[in-house]
Amino acid sequence: MLKNRKAAGFTLIEVLLAGFIMFLVLTTMTQVYQGALLSSNKAETALRISGAVPSIHAKIVGSIRQNSGSQSHRGDGQFGALRYKWAAKLTHQGEPSIFLQEDSGRKIQFFLWHVDLEVNDKTQARHYSFTELSW
């Protein structure tokens, strides 16, 4: 007597196909996660560097204003874990209007500087360029 037997479960081909699809999905998700993590780390470093620039700028301005007599200035330093180098080149030298000089009672001279700044982290370097005025 033969009975109709119903098969229960999955065939080997179905199991292998499901495993392969799961492997593809996990691989893709892992790569997406790694890309997001890398982007997040780069953004964090860029923010850390950008956040330090105003303080570094203040140090550079102080140095330039103390020594306005030369044609160029250079310097380097460290701000927390960041290292920086800068160079300032005199681009213009002049006198303000006669009215300003009359008000001050003395001869005033101003200097216009072009400053290049490079700030380095262990993994990233950012370059900044700005103009500074001293007298």
C-alpha cells in the first residue's frame, strides 16, 4: 500500500540559494557600515581642525603684530593633538588717510600680509589662506 507522502522542509538547492543571498546582503551591509564609519571619522577630524583654526589664527596675528618690521614671518606650533605651520608674506605697506593720522597725532603705517596656514592631524592635513592687517 502506497501512501502519498508529502515532503517537509527545504531542498539542498533552496538552502544553498538562501545562504548565498544572506551572504550577499551581509557583505553589502558591512561595506556600507565601513564607509559610513570612515566618513564619520573624516568629518570628525575636519571639525576638530576647523574648530582649532580661530585659536591658531589668534596666535599668528599676535606674532605678526609684534614683529611687523620684516618682510616675512614663519612659525609652527602645536594645538592639542594638532600640529600647524604658517608663513606670512608682506603684500602691501602704506599709510592711512591724512585724517586718521591727524587724529592720532603721529605717523601711522600699516602692513597687509598674506598668510598660509597648514594644520595637520595624524590622518589629515588642511590648508588655509587669509589676509591679515597689522600696524
